[in-house]
Amino acid sequence: PVLSVWEQPLSSEGDNLLLDSDLYDADGFDSPDPGLLSEKNELCSLEQSQGLQLFTSTQRWQNVPLCTRAHQLWLLIRTGLHNVVEKEKRAELRVARLTHGLEPLRRLEVPAGLRSVAQDPVGGHFVVLDGAGCLHLHKKDGWAQETLLAPVALTGLVAVLGPLGAVGRFVGWGPTGLAILRPDLSLLWLSPPEVGRVLGREPTCCLPVPNLGLLLVAEVGGSLALFKFRSGGRRLVLRGLPLQPPPGLAGTLKRLALGPGSTHQDTHCFAAYGSAVLTFDLQAWNLTDVRQNLHKTTISDLAYFEEAKAMVTSSQDSTVKVWEVNWQIRMVFVGHTGPVTAMVILPNTTRVSSASQDGTLRTWDLQAAAQVGEVALCSWGQDVLSARVSRLLAPAARGWPVLSLCAGSVELWRLSELYSPLAQLPAPVLYLQVAPALPAPVNPSLPARLVCACVDGSVYLVSAATGRTVSALLLEAEDCAVAVAYCLPREALWLLTRTGHLVRANAACCPMSVLHRVCPPPPPAPQPCCLHLYSHLTDPGSALACWEIVRQNKGDLRRSAMAWAWKNKNRYLPVIGHTDGALSVLDWLSSKTVFHTEAHSPGPVTAIASTWNSIVSSGGDLTVKMWRVFPYAEESLSLLRTFSCCHPVVVLCALGKRITVGFEDPNSATYGLVQFGLGEGRRCDHRPQDDPMDHITGLCCCPTLKLYACSSLDCTIRIWTSENRLLRLLQLDGSPQALAFSSNSGDLVLALGSRLCLVSHRLYLPTAYLVKVCSEVRMGKVGLLREDRP
């Protein structure tokens, strides 16, 4: 074949999952295979050699009764199948990397030189036209199908979609003019001598308008011609005279794009001509607008962004600009260090990708107004010059790759989506937690809330099921939170500000109302620095009833219900950590200290976490302490165990008898996770190369699946097993500021700037864990997210 293909090795979980070169085994995974059945007197230790010896001994085999013979054959087949299943399970539990955004998929070399590429989503392939006049058919993933000789001399090819493409699927152009090709790439129609063969007006590029049955043709010299499909798309007829650019404009006709006019009505054509953009009305077929000097140099590409209702242009001045429909500037993306040669809008997103001569393919998010991804164009080992992109093609349909066209190759980029948008908040999120704490009660279920503290001092309660904002606490920027504690059944929220103020708010109304504010003592007295809410939720039924009463009464328990509320078995203890290393338990209503104990003197308390019967704290004395909680007693904390650390602890997460500690030392660039436990094997470490490379921004656990997750400023989320072994590495296109498991099934919510994004458990969990989730759902241990009541 003319085209040669280099492909990356495929993994057992799909194209977007890459296995680590140094793989773990999965012997420590304690979830049994639900497909295994146990039988009495089964020969589980039947070896293959024994089976072969049994079948080769004809006399012995003939003396075995038929029932025993069938049973031994069944055991041999079953044992072999079990070994295959266990081998696949161990392979799937190895470390794997999943990437969000664009990642290299495949590179197709075109030795004869690349002329054009036409994507045919109806036929399920794309066609490559090379310099030798050959047409190469490839599947959407790049695999070669067939090579044909073009029926006429062509320099370009484009696909026609919609009903027009039923007979004539492609339009080609070249020195002979225009040609319509059938779906099998045979010639259907060739322009007559009087059409498209005028010297000096040969076609240079075409843009179909299927909904109007039109074809735009850019010609040598900068003129633009309009053709109409006739006879059901079987021939083309010139409509009107070709339009010339206004005199005085310098440059050539570079790109064509479709979009609405300034009144958002009708379809217009936009043509990049030098540093100007020309607008043509397709109905009246005239030039309606000329916008000059939109960039400092030549515009290399342009497109209309339907999702953002904006025009996007890229230029050799290294910028990508976003314009309103009336050509008022909306934003400018700066980051490329070389001329931008091509640009493409990613469908069903708010993102634009641009290729530059600096050797990078960058992704920009219009909603976040920032760069959210970057990959190297020379990912296949070629030099920067050979990786220079002349055109970017958007995916033709869902599941298709992004195509980058170079002088001698076609590169395919997989567009993978690890997370989906859940909510958009007014300000960047600093702190994120889920309430009620996991494992969430199932029968009866409480609605899941995401507690989001933002940089502007506001705190939002967001439904984990719908992403809708339920309530908000709007404070000033100086009241920006360092910690938040939220009790869902009582609709009470505590906020510890950077200045040491403790604010208690009523979360049953929207916006929240501040009930009281406790000011910190004057220096040099110890200041509060950590806040945590310990929830002793033993009766979900009474918790749900309490929540309904509080919601109905806008946060106030009736006098008759107040006594009942204090009689139920559920308890909620606000815990404060101080700069002198002390821990304090606060009164529920007044927020006054009811219990005080020394914990980490002489250093401050750095983090607090809890399980169903214990509280874990860390401090500046480089220790981690586990406390037994007595929720019904006044002296509610009793020290159980002390662990020593070598580095300052920044985050904590407790799961049963295990404590996962996130520590870091920026001076030595040390960032890692250590796991402490009670009983045997008190400490579990992992490979140093699995550690995060930057500040750890979040650490959470899913008790149902016995999994941990941590986020870092190195744009990664790491999933860990209960034995502190890395299971999955999620490579994001931005730095997550916070992270939380939002459901018992393992769904993750992360904060990227002011956006809350959802990572479904189906996208990253191995099959063994998915089977465990399904079995838990069948047994009623994992419930679906409860929708908010009106």
C-alpha cells in the first residue's frame, strides 16, 4: 500500500487506556469473582498435564464411567476458563493511564504528498487524496481499506452530507474543473468546458452548503463562485457571477466558513482574505461586510462557533481570537510561541484547538477563558518541520478522531472525555466535600449535596444528582473559607474564615442566613485553623425525618420536634483544631467549646478527618493521631494511637482502621501518600514513581469500594486501592483544585476553576469493581442519587 501505518499498542480496556510498563499484580484484590461456582469434590487442582495424560491413555479412559468422564471433562474446561478469567482480571487491575482531551492515536504517511482529505461519516471512512492522483480509503480509526486511482485529475476533495450525498457523495476539483463522485468514488459528473476551466480561475477549495443545496468555490485570484446542485445532486450549475474582493485588500483567499449574519438569520459565508474577513450573503449573493485588520498578520483559519454564538479566528501573529457576531472582540487566547497555522472547533464542547509552528496543539476553553490542554505535534518522533499542520478537521461524527493534515502525513487524535460538566459556579472553587459523608445511607436515602467554598467568600450547596444550586452563603472576600462543615439533616453550616472567624449559617433557606459569628481571641492566644464535622449517623430514618421537618420550618425545629430530635441516636460534633495543637469539640447551638484536649503541641493542627467511630488529626509536630469518639459523652475524645511522620501532613483520609496521609515538602519537591493502619502491617508504601509531582489538592475515599483518590496540581487524579497501590492515573487537561467521591458507586466530582465536573465510575473502574458495584446495587447497599424535593 502507498500509506504506511504506525499504531500504538491497544490495551485490554480500550484505546484510551495505556498500561504502565512496570505492572502490579492483583493478588491483593479481595473481591471474589461472582461467576465462580463451588461444587463438592471438584478437582480444582487438575493440571493440564494430568488432563493430557488422561486423554492419551486410551485404555484408562475407556475404563472410566461415562458420568465420571463427563465430570472430569467439565472440570478441565472450567478450570481453564477460570484461569483465563483470573488472568484477564489481573491484567485489568494493573496500573493504567487514562487521558482527557486530545491524545495521539495514529499517523498515516503519504509518500506522494498530501493533497486533501474528505470525511464520509455515512460510509464510515475518510478518503485521502495524494499527489500521485490516488484515493486511499481508511476507516475512521485510520486502518487502510482500499486504494483507487482518481477518475480525473484532482487537487482537492470534499464530502457532501445530507440527502445530496445519496448519489454524489464527493465533490473534487482540479485543472479540469469540478467533478462529482459517487460513494464508490467513480465519476458521476464533470464540469463542461465553459464551467470551471477559465484560465486563471481554477478552483482552489470548495465548501458545500447541503441545507441550501449550494457549493462555494474559491478560485485562483481570490474570486468566489457559487454553484447550485441540480438533478438531485447529480450536476452543478453556476449561480450568478463570481464575486471579487474589494480593491486594496492584500493577500489571498485562505479559508471559508459558514455562519449566521449579524441579525442571526440566514446563512452567510465568511472568507479569510489576508488579515480581513469578507462576509457574503448566500441568498442575495453579494458582498455585505468587510472587516479589516482583525489580526496583525494573515488570518490562517476561521470558523463559526455555534455553542458560543461567536466567530473564532486564528492568525500567524500567534493568537486565537473570539468575536461576537457583530465583530466585537470577546476574548484573545495567547500562548503559542509561533504562527498559528490551523484551528478547529471541537463539537458539543466549548473548546477550540489550534496548531502552531511552535510544535504544539493547544486546546482553549471559551467558558473557562483559558488554555486547558497541550500536546506535542511531533508525538510520533518526526521533526517539527514535518509536523507542521496545514489544516485541522473536526470529528465528522461521534467517536471520530480529530485529523491534522501535514505536507506528507495525516495524524489522528483521539478526543477522549473523562469528565462531563456538572455545574458552573460564579467563582473558582477552593474546597469541596459531599454530604452526607460516604457511605451514604440507602434506605431511606438522603439527598447528596456538594459543599463548595469559593475564592470570593461564597459557599454553595449543589445537588450531586442534577448540578442545581440548592442554597448559597454570600459573604465578603475577606471571609474566604479555609474549612467548611455542613450537616444535612439539620441544615446547618459552619464556616472557618482565613481571619479565624467561625460563622454558623442556616442552610434551609436560600440564600443562607448567618445565625452567629464567633470572633477569634486576640493574639497571642491560639487561633482556630481547622474545622471538621463528625457525623454519628446510626438511624437514617430519623435523619430523613429531621431533615424534612427542618426544611418545612426553614431551619427551625418546632418545640415538640426539638425534644424528639435530641432523643434520636444521631449525633453531630463540630471539631476545631487550633494553632497550638489543641482540639476542641463545640456545642451544637452556641458553637462554644464543650471539650478541649491537647493533641499536637507545640505545632498547629493541619488536618482532621473521621470515620464512623473515630477522628484522625495531624499536626505540626509531625504526628498523626487517632481518637476514639464517644458521641453521647461530654468527654468525647480519647487517644487511641499515634503515628510518626517525616514530612508535614496536608491532607488526611480515614477508612475503617486505615489512615491515608498526604504529605509534602516543597523544599525537597517531596509529594506522596503513606497509609497507616491498626494491627499488623501498620504502614503501607508504594513505588516512589507513583507519587504526585506537585501540591496535593484533594484526598477522599469510597468506603463501599475501598478505594482512595487524590488530586494534584500536576493535572492528575490518582486512584489507589486499600493496599495503597496505584490502580488508575487520570491525566486531565487542567489542575483540579478539589476532589470528592459523590456516591457509593465511585462517581468523582472535581473542581476545575469555577466548574464542577463529574467523572463517572464506569469510565475508570476495572470490570471486577463494576461487577462489585452491580452486586451491591442488587443487594440494596448502593443506592441511586436522590433527586431534590421541591
